[in-house]
Amino acid sequence: MNNNEIRSLLKELGLKATPQRVEIVGFITKNNHSSAGEIKEHTDKVLPSVSFSTIYLTVNTLIEADIIIPVTFEPGTVRYDTNTDSHYHMICVECGKITEVGLDPLKKFSMDEFLSLGFTEIYGFAIHFFGKCTDCGG
């Protein structure tokens, strides 16, 4: 996503296309699964005026618009995933590499099974696999 596309997206979402927001969205789209801390670390290098408040406002607007989804792989850290399709994550416990796997477990269940468990609608799922990647000797 280039800066013009980011500016258009921000305007579409009702946000001013400030240099800070353009930088935040640009970083997220180029660095899938980034955290607010990683976004802040990046923006401190290029635009030190970016606050955590601006970061959270921007990512929350992107979440509400279904452009990114929040995911948690490790306790206390929310990461932002630009892939909003159904998928799993495989995470290397050594280097932290995150690999997406396009599988949809909901296709293996019938709605009757969910109804029998007391649910009438399913909005999503979160399944993560942890192991070692081949780069780390797995």
C-alpha cells in the first residue's frame, strides 16, 4: 500500500491523513504481526512526535473497519494481523518467526455442533501452533 492509498483509506475511515497516521498504517501493512511497541519503536526513528495514543487510535479504527485483526501469541502483547481471512499461525519459540497457514477449521464443523454447545453464531477463531522453524534447528 503506497502513501496515496493510505491517505485515501484514512479519509475513508474518517481520520485525518496526518504524517503520523500515514507512517503507522504504512508500517503495519509492511510489517504484518507488528505490536504497538514495535510500531512506536519504528515511528520514534522517523517521526518522534507519534504518541502511543495516536498508535492505539489508528489501530483501533483499522480493527473496527476489519482491515486488521488483533492477535495474541505471547501474554501481554497484542499484534496486528493484516490477513483477515481464516487462518492459523505457526510461531517459532526460538526466533519468534510467524508463519500463516491458510486453513479453516470451521469448515470441519457443522452449525448443529455449535448449536448443541449453546452458540448461535460463530464470528471467528484463534488457533496457534508453537514449535521450532527449520532455521532454528526444528
